[in-house]
Amino acid sequence: MTHLNTGVNLNLYTLVYTNMSDIIRLSISEASRLFGVNAQTIRRGIRQQEISYSVVRNRYQLNFESVLKWSQRRTTIQNKLAKNGIGQYVDKWKIKNPLYSPNPKVIPTTSNKTGTTHPPTK
């Protein structure tokens, strides 16, 4: 099981496509901004056939799931995602107002060897 440095379970990102229009596609520049890496790094992943893509009107359209899996295979890219990419905003997205937070009594928890409790992973 692979985890992002932000504590997000990568298995949450396994997408099931029922229709080809459901596939999320990114341009190289969008992927580089989203993942916090240089566009040349994305192009290198394409050249090494680690990122799946299609060409539409002479432009690369990258499969988001493919880019996400590629980013999680390399520690340096994971770190750039957390520091420079979308991961830098995760702390800002945390809900601070308890009125809108999920009720902890509703979320099932499991305990581990250290005695700390956490939501179960799938």
C-alpha cells in the first residue's frame, strides 16, 4: 500500500472508468503545476513510457491516474508533490470548525500496537 507524504491513501485514487469520457486528462503544464515538478520531468516520464497519454490536436493529454501512480513510485516526486504541488494546501483544507467536521463517534476506529486509534484502512 502506497501513501502520499500527506497521509492520503493512494488506493483512494484507483479510478474505475465506465465510460471513456470519465477519464481525467491533463496537459503537461497542468500536470507539472499540480504535481510541483518541471514540465521536462513529465516529458521524461512520457519518454520512458511510465505515463500513459493520448494525442489530441497535436497535444499530449495525460491520463491523471497514470500520472498519479508514476508520481508515487519516486520519492523525490512524492516530496515535490507535498512541498510544491497540490499537497502544500492539504493543511489549509482541514476543517477547523467542529460544526462542519465529521462526528468522530460515527467514524469507526481501530487501535494499533502503540495504543493509538485511527480510521481503518482498506
